[in-house]
Amino acid sequence: MPVPFDSQKIYYRTPFGAVEEGTTIHLRILLPRDLHTQRADLAVKYDYDYNWEYFGFFWCGTFDDATEIWEADFTPNKIGLYWYGFKLQTKYGLRYIVPSDPYNISTIETSPGRSWQLTCYKKGFTTPKWPVGGVMYQILPDRFNFSGEEKNLTRTDFQRNTDWYALPQWWPNENGEITNSDFFMGDLKGITQKLDYLEELGVSCIYLNPISEAYSNHRYDTGDYSKVDPILGTNEDFINLCAEAKKRGIHVINDGVYSHTGSDSKYFNRNGRYGENTGAYRDQNSPYYSWYKFNNWPNDYHSWWGFYTLPEVNETDPKFNEYINGKDGIVRTYMRYGNSGWRLDVADELPDEFMENLRKAVKEEDPEGFIVGEVWEDASNKESYGARRKFLLGEELDSVMNYVFRNAILDFCRGADAKYVMNQIMSVIENYPRPVLRVLMNSLSTHDTERALTVIAGEPLNGRDRQWQANQKLSYDQRKRGTALLKLAVGMQYTLPGFPCVYYGDEGYRDPFNRCCYPWGREDKELIEWHKALGNLRKSCSPLWDGDFVKVTADKNFLSYIRLDSKSSLYCAFNASNEERILDPPPGYADGTPILDTKLENEKLTIPPLSCAFIINETDRRLSLAY
């Protein structure tokens, strides 16, 4: 008996996924004939609306002897989320078609239950073209490469780490505080020196963690937005980095930290570093006073997650907005220096109004400017501060950090059932606008997470303290298995819809152990060569640029899918089990071209344990879409 409805198959719903406003959607349901359905209705409501609208289905014939077909159309005419389901009047009373956990297979029930999500985005919404088919590379500037050039620094309130391979300082000071005041002296000229290496990796975009003047090594405590931190170099060094990168086809995007500043900043000036009578903390007549939220000036103020060193700003304050997004504001200034966009720190804590203003500033400066937001959940239906967010509807972000894919991939490598993993992947593909999907920032590791290699192969953290983390190192066997699984994970990262982002480095648990220096001279050559090969694949394989995604198999430790466009297709298969897998490739791929050491002989595909396989073929969409 066929399922009544499957939102992820074009037989039941055309077009699939999120749609532009004004797009007519054709829906088809399959009902048991012995249910004797007298009427079928499509029930639709717009996000938080209480009232449902009903649209009648038409009886359209029989699917087989036991099943009949009903069809209807619906056209969403405003951007936002819609929720829909199906109401049936039958011989036995009211019945409802509802999605059932865990894998989105529908059933017919006596009560309404959950609904399906439909994302409707702004007509004409586009995202930049240049990220498509490329690779992003994340750099924490203090830890990537030191140029060897000594700076004339006036500040002395920091510790210099002279051992490039040492762990960052992780223990608290005598006051029990983690100060993040140890520096390895990585700088912008050091990054410029390594551009040839990045080009070889296939990198087309560098994402820099904050570079503005600040007093911690991570620089999320901004001291002066307008100046590059002197430890990193100068504004001219940044201009040169962007120019030299663009000669190699590499773009640079900056980290925009706009939900808070540092308390030790020219705007707040709690420590008096910028003079005795300047800054909101020291002078209520300061031009920056309206940026902040004081309960009782000067010591009682709103701060980010309770950290007194990070006072929150009022992003809708006209003076703050002009300083950041104005005609000569910070956003435009750095773009004039040569950057190609922004990653927005804690985007879900930034008001919609502020992000709309920032988008206007970016796109007026450069229509191809790229805006990525830090959102950890499904960004299409995210709620924060009591409201549904509008991140992906065409008026704010181009992309988000895709932690949903990250978690799904790493879970698969750790033994999660492939059906669950595929469901997580498909939920994003179904909910996100197509322009967003093609530029999704797909990371396996970031400065805020444990390193992927440690997650896959190391002992689970389970809340253990920094002392324990500092003493952990993968054993030979753990590293061998972890490397194999990491190659599998990267294979998924580079072939799923989106823009893969590589975070330089090695193993490590949480901050600061995930922020060690790049191990120059001690690199894992096997992993580097794998990343190079996949980077070359992304350059040459057009289905990975903006191609369709078709799920093929999701069974226990095995998962496969097809990426395809009008020119060619790529079959991708992943074996996370400890057993070799021999199988028949999908129809049309037995005589395809195996790549990246894939073994295809006598029309049989052999995939070793903890490994992946790829076959390129000329596209026959009928075969691929049959799945």
C-alpha cells in the first residue's frame, strides 16, 4: 500500500521544497479505496495564525485496485512559513493525514497531529554566485601563521607563547578568571604568505574570525571596530591580504560581532584604557552612551550571557546603526578595503531590523557581497525573543552556519542509523530556499565546537573539565580509525548541497583546545591530499554547484545519494560500517566513471569499511529522479 503523502517526493508535491511567493504548488494524496472518502481538503494556515483555510481536492482516478488519487493546488502569496495538512471526510468519520516520526512517512489518523512546513521566500531572492562550487577556509588569526615580522606594540598586558605547538593557556589566573590573554602572534601577513597553499587546497573564500582591535586572543571583545588589531598588523595589511587573495580567485569575509562590544573598548571604556572621561561607562554624555542598556549606571548593565566584559549593545539605536551600517560605517569601510562580506556572530541575537539594514549596506556596496549568520538550529523555523525569525526569506541573510548537517554527518560516523541521518539532511533541503542551499556554510569543526576528529574517534567529553581535556591525545588506533572516518565525513561535507568550510588544524576538545595553532611541518599529509582532491572535484563537477539532490539509500551504516544537473550526475555512497560492502550501483551508473580510488568492476561497486565511493555519469534524469 503506498503512503498517503510524502512531501519529499515530486509525485506527491511539485515543486519540492521552499518556494518563491506566488508559486503554485500541486499536491497529490493517495487514499485507500475502502476508506470511502467523500471529501478531501488541504488545510493551510500562515505561521502563527489561528485560523485554517481549506482548499478542496479533486478525485482524479485510481492509482491501483486498492488506492485512489486526489489532487489540489495552493499558491502562497506572502513570505514566511505556512503549515499544511489533510482533512478527510470518510464513511467512518473524520480522518487526517499526518507526518509520523521519525522519518516523515505519513499515516492516516483520527486526530490532526503535526503539520508539514512550507517555506515561502521573497520573489527574486538571489545569493552571490562566487561561492558556488568553491571551498571556504576558517582562520582564527592568532593561530594560523606568524609572518616573523615583529610589531611595535605599546600594550604589555598579554603573554606571548613562543612554542607554536603548545596548548593555549587553559588554566584560570589567581582570581579564578580565564583571561584569554595569551597570544601566539599569528598575523595578517602570515596569512598572505600562505595564500599559495590555500589555493592548492581549492579554497575560494577565507573566513576570518575577528580582526578588529581587541584585548583577548579570540577578539570577540571588540575594542575598536575601525582598526585592525596591532598584533595582527595594520589596515593596510588587511587591504593587501584581500588584494593578493583576489589575484588567486580567493575572497575574504570578516566576522561581524555586533551584539556586544568589549568592556575594554573606546565605546564603553570600563578600564580607562581610552582616557578618563570617554566611553559610556565613564561619561553619560559619551556619543556611545545610547548604545548600551544600563539598569543603574555605571556598574549595572546588560551584558552578553552575563559576562561583564561583554556589554550588550542596543542594535536598533540609530547612532549604533549608523556607525555600523551607515554610508561610511564599519560594514562598508571593510568592503571598500576589499572584503567580500560578513559572517554575523550570534545572528539569532540580532534584531531583524538591524540585519535588514546590514543587508542593505552590503548589497549597495557590492551586490555580490556575502552574508552568513551564526544559527545553530534549523534557521527556517528558528524562534528567538518570542518571534519567528526571518533569516532566510530574502531580506536578511544569504546563508547560515549549517550545524544541522554537521551534527548529522558526525552522528553517522559515530554509528547513528542512516535513516535518521538522511532525515536530518532532507529536513534542511526541504525547508531552506534553493538560493540559500547552494551557499550553505557546511562545517565539521569550528572555533565553537570540538574538532571533528576528536568527536569521531576520541573519548566522549561528557562534561569533563579542562584538566582532563588538556591531557587527552588520540592513540594510534583511535587516530587511524578517526582519519578514515574523517575522510568519509569530508566526502559528505564536500558533496552535500552548500559551501564546505574547512577549519584549519587538528584534534582537540572545546575552547581553547579547539583553537590550537596550525601544525606547520607536522601536518597530516593524507588528510591534506584528500581535501585537495575533493576541492578539485568541486571545481570540475557542476552538479555540486547548484544541482538537485536525490536520496538513494539510507540503511543502518550505509547512505547514498545523487547530485545531478543538466550536464552530468555524481553518485555518492558512504559505508560507515566495519564490513566491506559490495553492491549494484543505481541504474545508469554501472558504466559510469569511478573517481577518487573508487573500485567499480564488472558492474559491481566495492566500498571498503569506513570509506566512500563516487561515480560520475552523464545524466539521465529519469533514472536519478526515480528515487
